[in-house]
Amino acid sequence: MSYTITLLPSGHTFQAKSSQTIIEAAMDAGVHLPYGCRNGACGACKGKVVAGKVHLEDYQSSVISEDEIKNGMTLFCRAIALENLTIEIKELAITNNIRPKIFPVRVESLEALTHDVMLMKLKLPSTDKLQFVAGQYLEFLLKDGKRRAFSIASPSYESSLLEIHLRLIPGGEFTEYVFKEMKEKSILRVEGPFGNFFLRDDSTKPIIFVAGGTGFAPIKGMIEESIEKKLTRPIKLYRGARVLEDLYMDALCKKWANEIKHIEYIPVLSESLKEDAWQGRTGLVHRAVLEDFVNLNDYQLYCCGAPQMVEVAHKAFIAQGLSEDEFYSDAFTFAAPIKK
């Protein structure tokens, strides 16, 4: 059985099977709706059910409140239609119609960037190239049917060799396997690309990037892609880390700032060590942005990192004058640790 989904304000329609979430059905139909994690943890797909009923599968309660649900709001990555629906959510104006696909990749190299961050490079088959936009993510398909999502850290012109930054999650089944057992030349299956965290290059507004931890990965791809396209919009890159070692690829960021006049790099440490001899900014990374800008109304802001950081930053930036339509985010969520 399938149901008709009508979008407001665009008026577009598509069909959703009774086994699909609204986001899955939209993707199948080539309709571009906002989404991020696809597991009810980031809130990027939040919208309103104007008419009809949905079943809302498991989600993180911090993302949507009971009052919001009572008032018709839902998370379309977890909502399944129970009848024909009219929904209100902003449809994205994306000109390229890139659809996810499943394909094999070979682990070309593994390089430890810090004690808990691994750089993985994935080689696609020589007969295949992946179409994606910098900032999107892949999902690794595990043998037990589970999936693990990681952002692509490379720009789209590097479509045959994909760069992934993995942070070791203690007790995390997949990342512990990567750090402790995985060998180069291993063959994996992935699906992608997913997500709509990418640079909107139809704007002339100055850009602020805010990255926490490996949230730097998709932002790295976006910056490299903007450099390749010779975009000259002013860019301020704020990177948050706990200690100096956590600022992996710091030299690359400094290189951008030193060689490209419209790029500025602002690293921020929250718990710098004495041996770091840190002379730079301290505190929480989003606070550094608030200290530097009295009003964010004239900016476009991209934020990526842990869900709590993204949520707090979002509220603070909107309060500081940022337009809701100019905040783009990707919140990294993690699978539950292995029970021992």
C-alpha cells in the first residue's frame, strides 16, 4: 500500500509506501527534503503534519518535544505515513539529482592522525565514480545488517578516492574493529551519498564554519571544493577541540589561511594542557563565534559536531541574529557501545 504525500509550500507530491519513512520515500522519488542523521537524532528533518496521520518510530527526545508532537510537528526521517498526508517542510532547491547507490570499496590506506582519529582512504572500482557533493556522507554496510555513517572528507572532484575521518568510540563495534583489526586492502560495502550538509554556493554571504572534533571532516571537503571552484566569499573556520593534539590536520588549516586571503582560521581549545603551551583562543568553540560577532544576520553558518554542541550552537546563533534559513548543520551520532 502507498500514500500520497503533498508538500507545502511547493505543492509537489510523491508516493510513500507503508514500509517507508517520509524521507526514504522522498529520496526514492527524487524529492529533496532536508535531513541529516536519518535516525531521529539531529532534527534536520523536523516539519509539520498539516493533514493526515503518521507513526513516529524511535527518536531522541532532546530533538523534538512532546508539545511539538502534539502541535503536529514530527521528524520525517522517523515518520511513516498511515494515510495520505499534507506536510509542511522546506523543499531544497538542488539542481543535481544524485541518488544513493550501493558499491564496493577497497581500503587503500589507514593512517592514525591522533590516538583516537583515523584517516581512512577508500578506493572505488576503476569502472565507477561516485557522484556526490562535498559535505555528504556514506554508510558502511556491516555483515550483521547494521550501518555506520561517516562524512566524506574529500571534495567531489576526488571521486575515485574517498577520505573518511573516524573517531574511536570506546566500545563502538565498528570503530574498534577499524582501529584494532582492519587491514589495508580490505573490501567493504558502502551506500551513498546521503545528507544535505553541503555548501550553498548560490549565496554571496560570508561563511562561518564551526567544527567540533571530526566534524571537521565534511567542512574540509567543502573548503577544498570552494577553493577548486575559485569561490572568493570570505570564510572564517572555527575549530573546537579539547587539547592541542585533537586539532588534527591543523597544518592544513594554517596553510589555507596563509595562502588564501579570504580564509581565516580560528582554533579554540576547551581544556588545553600545560605542555600544549597554548597561546590561542580558549573555551567552547561556539562561544568564540559569539564573542567575535555582535550580529550574525549577514552570515551563512555551517556547524558540524556532536549533537549537543550543534543544538546549543544553533540556539545561540539564532539569538545572535542569524537567520534560521542560513544555519546548516550535521550532528554526529554514535551507535550504542558493545555490552561486555
